[in-house]
Amino acid sequence: MKIIPVSEPNIETKEIAYVNKAVKSGWVSSIGEFIEKFEANFAKFCNRKYGVSTGNGTHALHLALEALGIGKGDEVIVPDFSFIAPANAVHYVGAKPVFVDAEKDTWNMDPKEIKKRVNLKTKAIIVVHLYGNMCDMDEIMEIARKNKLFVIEDAAEAHGSKYKDNMAGSFGDISCFSFYGNKIITTGEGGMCLTNDPKINKKMRLLRDHGMTHNNKYWHEIVGFNYRMTNLQAALGCAQLERIGDFLKTKKRNAVLYEKFLKDVPWIEFQTTKPWRENNYWMFTILIKENSKYSRAEIMNILKKKRVETRNVFYSASIMPVHSKYFNKKDKFQNSVYISKRGINLPSSTKLTEKEIKYICNIIKSL
Ligand SMILES: *Cc1c(COP(=O)(O)O)cnc(C)c1O
């Protein structure tokens, strides 16, 4: 029997046909029909005016910070429990990441903790909708409005999630997505910034393309980057976007089945999706509570022996030496550390069968 992976891309004939078309067209770099189509269609999917595609999700975050003029001397609030890209992007522009603890139940950044860390140097908040679970956007947008802060949504894990009927990525001054191989839709590597502001759109396009003036070749207005997506990537993205409705349905089905089969296991904790949120269930994740007979490592090992691949969740930034100088010794990121030591990502791909989910859950239940 094959290994059941944590995640695998769902590539079928449509993807192959579109990529073939792009290759055969000769437009293999960053000009071509698929790029414009992918930017327009993805922006529309998220209910935004402009889409600026990038080489990956980390480029998108860096581009967003640059476009908002954030730099040296500025502080940007980021979640302590998250993939590290948003904090790294803050470093790229020479600003200081200010970490905040997670909420115990949603695992997302705690608005009360955000409030405590706003000061005169704070310029922006990067919110991450973790595993597709939407942050408390009413609260966070209110904090931003009161303190005149930018909001950057890192929606790399949240394509198709909703907060009070509004799409993930429709809130921030800029929202950033990733299309890495394990995300809801993939372009191989790839990313996108979305905005409703024509000036920000223009600035991001300039920065993405070496700072080169649109209508005067090799005239550079500012120091920019090459953060462009290729037409080949965008071809893959166009095909994936046509299938996103099916992917979201399958992710939801996976979550419903996992919760049904595991709900009576007394040593497991789930991530809470609060009312008025629609989770895309990007990565189905459980926490191993203290009353478990086996440790997290033991459980992962048992599953591995039965050919079920799992993954530990992100580490709290507060416990990594490279980030420790950005923390006050007296700060305790209790929730974030708790989650990071106890979380396991279970297989979550759109190719999972109901039988496989049952198989995985039966192993867990037997412990
Ligand atoms: C995947 C991910 C990114 C980065 O995306 P890349 O395309 O791998 O650069 C950023 N933030 C979060 C929360 C992610 O999950």
C-alpha cells in the first residue's frame, strides 16, 4: 500500500492542457495571456480589484511591505505561531517584527495581545489566517483604524475562507497569497498580492519588475526586484482556479469526516472555528492533550509505521534562537508554545478517500 501523504497537489488533464498551451506558445517567461487571466480571475474570486502575481508567497509579503513604505525604525506586528515567512519579510525591509501570542482555541493571533503591542513605531499588522481559520477581522480592523495602521493579510493558507461572508484576502490594504504545491491551489511556486487601491497596485507592479517604468524600457524609477510569475506558472494557476470550488468542497468533507471519527477521543483537541467564519480546512490539525498515553512523537511514529505521513505544526518563534532577541524575557507565549508542542497536521489532500480517513482515524482511536 502506498504512503498516505500529508498533502499532494491535484493535477489533472486541464492543468496539463493549459501548461502545454503556454509552453507551445513560446511565452515561457513573465509575459503571456495566462498571467493577465490568472491575476484578473483570482482577484475576482477574492472580490478585489487588482491582482499582482509574484514568484512565490514570500515575494508577495515583501512586495506588500515595500509598497506600503515600511522600513527601518518601523515595527510590524506578526503572529508568534505561524509559518515564518511574514516575520522574515519584515526583516527584509529592515523593520522589526513584534510577535504576539495566539488564542488558545482558534490558534490565531489574539487581538488583545495586538492592542498591547501597538506603539508610535507600529506601522502595520500582518494577520495570518492559520490553516484556513479566519482571524477576528472586525477586532483587528478596528485596532488598525484607531491607530492608523496598515493591515496586510497573509492569506497563504486561506484561499476561499470567509469571515461574515467576506472572502479571505478582501480585508487588508494588501492581501498576500501563496500557490506553493501544498496550498489550496498551486502554480508550483507562486504568489499574489491583491489590493483595491490603484496607487498601491501601480507601485507593486513597478517594484516587481526592477522598478522599471511601464512605458519606457530600461528607465528605472526606483530600486526594484524581479518578483515576477511566469506564464507557465499562471497557466497551471488558471486551471487550478477553475477547480477551486471542488477542492474547497473536498477539504470540507475531509474535515467533517475527521471530526466525526475523532470527536470522542478524549486526548485530542481541535482548532475552533468561531461563528460567522467559514474555514477552508486547508490542513486538518489536531492537538495531543496532556492526558494522552502517548507523546506527540510516539503517535507520529506509530502512524508513520502504518504508512500515514504526518507533520508537526510550526514552532513558536519565541523558542527559536534566531528570533529570541526580538522577545522580552518576561513575555510568555503560553498558548503559542502549547500549540506548537502538541499539534499534528494529518493528511489533508484533496485526493484522500473516505476509506483512507477512516483508516487513519482507526489507528488514532486504537491509541
Ligand atoms: C506558505 C506560506 C507562506 C509562503 O509562501 P511561499 O510561496 O512558500 O513563499 C507565507 N505565509 C504562510 C502563512 C504560509 O503558509
